[in-house]
Amino acid sequence: MAAPLILVSGASGGVGQPLVAELLARGQRVRAQVRTRDARAAQLAALGAEVVTADLYDPDQLEAAMKGVQRAFYLPPIRPYMVQSAVAFALAAKAAQVEHIVSMSQWTSHRAHPANMTRQTWLGDTLFDLVPGAGHTVFNPGMFAHNFLRTIDFAALLGIYPVLSGKGRAAPVSNEDMARTAAVILSEGPDAHAGKRYRPTGPALLDGREMAAIVAKAVGHGVMPVDLPIWMLAKVARQQGIDIYEIASLRHYMQDMREGTFAFEGGVTDVVEQLTGSPAESFETTARRYAALPFARQTLANRLKAFIAFNLTPFYPGTNFARYERQMGIPAAPAPSLAIADPVWRQAHAIQMAFTAVTPLAPGSGTQFAHP
């Protein structure tokens, strides 16, 4: 019997690309949805994926892309009207009679979160549960390691590591580990995974200063952590060309981290190892991979570029996020609250952590996996 055809949306992105590769390595048939035909799309085709171009906001294009598909991975665009793409995706899945939807969610998914992206994610989580005939799996990792390695060039080239999360802690998970885990869920299908929620994390809770020490090992020299206020994030982001909307959300996630959302009930799970058979990679392993990227290589030209960029950062314009959100017509939550402050969120997420949390024992005793 032929393997099921699996659609991966956002296939040219940081999680989508390794997910396509993992699925193909497992012998699955993969249809990779991309927005444009570019070099990344060509790489996916070279791996053996069927590449289709479709706008995630267009129901007709998505319906055409999903014809013949049995399973689908929804990777939401980080855009103000993401929920429109979720509705279009759900309609296309219904038309194609998809048997299994795996949706990339957020650990912070909450109906009243101050981040519009997170409120929309909560709506998407609810929406996919309603698609007739389709099993739904919620994939809700915590903080991506990528978020803490965007500025690894400053660490590699200038010996400076910006810390925007105060003393907050998280267990950063790599794109590659998320891809490995999602590939297992999609390959095994709805019989094994429908109705479940999975939170893959890295192997250890870390704060910004601990991350700086690990990054120092990765780049091979001393690195000084520098505490920055959250408002400085907008300046760094504008300098790096990151979309304002993404930063409008990320500033709230840094506050979430400060308040303990990502360390809730121990903060670390064994989901990656449970599903893939291999433990999640360490933050150091991920950092070494980023340190080897061209923009972080320790060359004279890169050092000069980083030095100029770092010194220009204070002069970049900030962003009035409230005004930006009004101009974009983004609806405000009537009574916004961080996820950890909401009793409904805490109850549901405590149950999820009870089945996957890794609980440290006394020093020298190793690690205990808690599965009540």
C-alpha cells in the first residue's frame, strides 16, 4: 500500500525544510507548499518532495494544493491576519477529506494573551478540532532556540550576548528536533496521535546568562551577557530587518519568559526522546551549528560589519507598538493576561506537563520521567 501523501505548509522555512527532509528520509510521500519558487524550493524538489506554490490565505489555492492529501502539517504565517489562513487551511482539509492535521501551536496559546498572534493561535487550535473526519494533533513547543541565536554574530565577533529575558528561564528547542518529532507524528498518523498535545523542549532550563556561557563555548572565546530592556528589542529587530509584527509578539514572549511561563511545572519534557528514540539536542549543539553559519564566522569583514551594526543599534528607530496595532486594525483583548496568570491555562497545561515533564531528582541521582 502506498504511503500517505503528507502536505507540509511553510515548507521553505526554518522548521518546514528539516521536516520535509525527515519525512522523506522515513519513506513518506511529501507535498511541500511554498509561497514562491526560489532556491529553497529547488532544494526541496531535489530532495524528492513534490513542490506546490500556494498562498496560505487563499482557499482556492490551498484546496488545489491539498487534493489527494491524507495528512497535513499547518505552520502558521506570523502575520496579523493569520487566522484567515487557518480558516482557509481548515476548509481545504475538509474538501480533501484529510485524515490528520498536525498544527504548529504555541505553549502560550491562550484566548486572552496580549499578543495577537497567540490569541489567533488559540483560535486555530480550536478550529482544527472542528474539521469533520480529521484527527487533530496540537504541536505546542516552547521557546525556539532560534530566538536566542539571532544575535550569535554579536557573540562570535564582538564577545557580546544580548539578554532580553531577565532572569527568566526556558528550555530552548531546535528547529531540527521539532522537525524530527513532527515527522514521527505525521508518519504514524491519527490512530496514534489524534486528540493529543505535544510539547517538545530542549533538555535543560536556561536563563540568558547561562545561554551566554554556552554560546561562549560554541564560538570559542569569552562572551559577556548584556541585559537589555525589552523596548530595545524593537531596535535590534529593525536593524536585522525582522518584521515589526513578529517583534510585537516576541516582546510579549520575553515577558512570558520573565514571568515563568516557559518554566511552568518544571519546563522540560521528554517528548523528543519519547517519539524519536533520541534525546533532544543540547543548546550548545544548536549554538555551534549557528556559529558555523556565514554571518557568524570570525572574519575581519564580519567583525567590521558587526561592530558597525552594534554601534548603530541605539540610533535605529524604535516602534510604537500600540500605534502600529491600531493602524493595522488588530483587535485588542478586552482583558489581556499572560498565559501563566490565567487559571484555565494553568490547569490545562499542568495536566499536559504531568505526562511529559522531566523531574530532576537529588544531585547525582539522574533524571526521573514522570508519567502518571
